[in-house]
Amino acid sequence: MNGRLIAIGDIHGCHAEFAELLDRLSLARDDRIILLGDLINRGPDSLKVLDLARNTKALALLGNHELRLLNYRRTKDRNYLKENDDVTFAQLRPEDWTYIESMLVTYEVPELNTVFVHGGFLPSEPWQKQPASVVTRIQVIDNEGRPRKRADLPDAPFWADLWNGPPFVVYGHTTRPEV
């Protein structure tokens, strides 16, 4: 494998910051970028983020924000939407939907024994068999071993603290005080 393998998580519509980061990285031709999901929503310019991701030929993984919009697009069930999702939904162009629909749920690099994902995995189950609804949203594990949001169970253990691997997992979604 030549070049660097660069993982970037949770851009959330922050085009200027994403562009600055890419500029600071001084990307070489053999570098590969993996975007760990949640390219859209919250920030001021989801469309420019998607354009820049496509233009840099970044491999983008599905995050919970993209999954919500895909589920709403498929079902028209407003229960999938959260605050401001409908604003992003209305802005998305056909090329954006094509890009979002092509996002992988996980990306494995066998030679590094590493898997990239947006949220994470249940430590008790094979990572390859876990659905997008889990791996894009998991943060903590409850007493029954089920995935939960940190906001619902702030004292529950992070899934990554219970993960023994292999593989090594690179993920976004959940902020931590240290790398």
C-alpha cells in the first residue's frame, strides 16, 4: 500500500473547515481518504461538503445522518427526520443522492487488520453481520448488551471500551476527550 490512509470523521456540513483540513494535508496522488460518515447536516454547507468529497474521490461511509435521510426518502415516514433534516433533504441534488446511496457501511483494510465505520460495533457479535441501524448509531452498551445513545445512558460503557478485536476499528460519531 502506497501513500497515506487518512480517516476524517463527522464533517457535518462544515465545508470551509473540511477544505482547510484537506489543504493542510497536502494530499499526494497515492493518498486515500476515508470519510467516516455524517458529511451532512448541522453545519452551513452540506452540498459543498458533498461536492468536495466527490472531487477528492474520497471513500465515504454511511453515517446516521445520511441513513436517516435515505430512510425518509424511501418511506416518506417523518419519524426518521430530526431537527433540520428536512432542510438538507430539500437541498440534495440527484448527484448527492447517488453519492449517498453508494456509501458503504464499513470498509475493511485486511492488510492492516483494520475496519472503518461511522459509529461502531456490538462487541458480542461478528462485526460483518451488524446492520447499518447499529453500526451508524452505537455509542454505549447497556446492561443487556444492547446498543444505546450516550445521552440515554451517560454512565454506560462506550462500545469501544468493551471491544477486544481483532480487527482494529477506526470510527467517528462519538466524541471522546482523547484520541
